[in-house]
Amino acid sequence: MTHLFATLTSVAARNPDDQRRGRILVSLSFGVVALLLSVGMVLTLLQPSVGRFVNLGLAVLVFAAAAVLGKKGFVTAGAYVLIVVSGIGALSGVFLNPNSSFNTFYLLISVLLSSVLLPPRQIWVVLGICLAAVAGVLVRVPAETRTAINLDLASAHLTILLVVSAFISFIGARSLSSALKDADESRRRAEEANRQLEVANATLEARVEERTAAYRRLADEQRAVVAQLEESLRAQQSLNQIITELTVPVIPVRYDTLVIPLIGSIDSHRVQHLLASALHSIEQTRARMLIIDVTGVAIIDSHVAAALLQVAQAARLMGAETILAGIRPEVAQTLVSLGAGLHEMRTAATLEAALSLTTNGRDAR
């Protein structure tokens, strides 16, 4: 039902005030048409005549035309149709019942209609037409009739009522029109604000997407850098392993003899690697002689001497004899001054002498 009423009272107008006045015009027109087709038809059937049916049909046609004009957006034209018809109805009473001074009071309906169907300024136009109609009635009615029915006094009161009604209607219509304009302006500003907000949101979303893409690129670059660093670290560790292995090489010179030449300084890490490499090589080759050449070692202190002794003792447990080669005079003096206990190992001045000792020992056996 609500949807049907909204469809019937829809108006093809863009201005909110025109839409408001158009809905009122359509509602009034359809309401009057409904009354004419129900109550008016019943009254006409009670006293049927051709004139009554013609008047009823004309009235329905006029109000239906006003409703159509309102729906098409011609609100002012449709409003004047209703106002003129109501004015004609009020003035017709003067001729149908000339003995009554209250017929012209129905002109107030025209002013009331103008207050809800016309723009505020056009209310004064309707007031002028009504006042002109009152003046015309006074002119056309004979003086004796006017005196008999007190038409002059009634017209004076009607004039006051018309002016006051028009003034009140003008104030109310202008206030309502102003309120509608303010509401329309507020709506327009709200729509503009919403549009700007949508643009700002779209811009913000674009910026967020750009920042997100930048962060993703940065994260990818960082992951690539981390991968490169990890690869470099693995390469460095592999290189360190190779360097470590090269710093403590184990060289098999005979099937039962291993030579480990040491170069540079010896720290705790190299000592552990020396011990591990020596024992692993003895296990793999089942060697019986281990020659440690310290010709390239610049400094041999008590720590280095203890490490060499540890290697010799471990090799002996695995069945290999250790010979310390490359003892230079200054190194021998250092070892004696430090009191290093190297008497458990055989020594040789050079690697050649150490190899000779292994040969002689094998021949003696």
C-alpha cells in the first residue's frame, strides 16, 4: 500500500520544494476525485439528472487533470487549476443563492490552497485575485440586495480575513521554503563532503597500496641481501675450513709415515685441529711414525710445547711414534728455558734427519 501511494504521488521535479508542493497537489486532486466518485456519485444517484452527471464528470476531469499536471512536474499550473476551480465554486454561490452574504467566504479556500500549492510570493497574486472577485461581486449585486443581506459588512470582514490569511500563509510558506532550501543545501554539502571523503579514501588506499608495495619491495630486497649474506657466510665458512685444513696438512710420505708441517703461529683452535687431523690420519693410514715439522713456526712457548706433547701422547696411544723436526737453536733455547717436557718425543734438526730416523728405525727392526 505504501509503495502504491508513493507511486501515485511521485512528481517529476528536481527542486525539493516543487516535489513537496507537487505531492500535496496530487494527493488533494486524487482525494477529491475519490470523493466525487464515491460520495458525489451517491448524491447524484439520489437525485439523478443530466446536469448533475455532467457537473460530476467535469469536476472529476478537472481534478484528474490537475493531478496529471502535478505528476508531470507542472506543479504551479496544476495548483492554479485547483485554485481557480475553488474560486469559481465560491462565486457560483452568489448567483445560485443571492440572499446569503456568506457565499464569498469560500474564497478563503483559494488562499489556503495557495499557501500549500504555490511559492510564497504567488500567494499575494491569489490574494489580489480574491479581492478583485470580492469587489466584482459588490459591483454586480444591486444596492438594495447588498443592504438587505449586509453584503458590504460581510465583504469588509472577508477582506480582513483574506489579508490576514494570506499574510499568515505567506509567513508559513516562506519559512517552510527557507527550511527546505537549507535542508537541500545541507544535503548538497553532505553529498559533496561524502564525495570528497570518497576521493580522500581512494587516495589514501592508493597511498597505502603504494607504501605496501614499497615495503614488499624493501622486504624482498632485504631477504635477497640476507640470502646473499648467508651465502657469503657459508662460502666464508667453507673457505675457513679449507684454510684450516691447509694450515695443518697431513702428508703421507711412506705407507707408515705421516708428516705434518706447521707454519705461522699456533693458537688453541689450530691445536685442536692438529690433534684431530693427526689422530684421524693415523687411524685411516695405520701409520707408525708421525713427524711434526715446526720449521715454519716462529715462536714456540710453553702452550705450544704442551700442545705438541699432547699430540705425541695421543699418537702413542694409537701405536704411532712422534718425531719433532725443525728444532732451530733459538727454539731449542726457548724450550730449555721454559722447561717444556719434550723429552718424551724424539727430535730432529731437519725434516730430512727425521725421515732418516724413521728409515734407520725401520731397518733396525
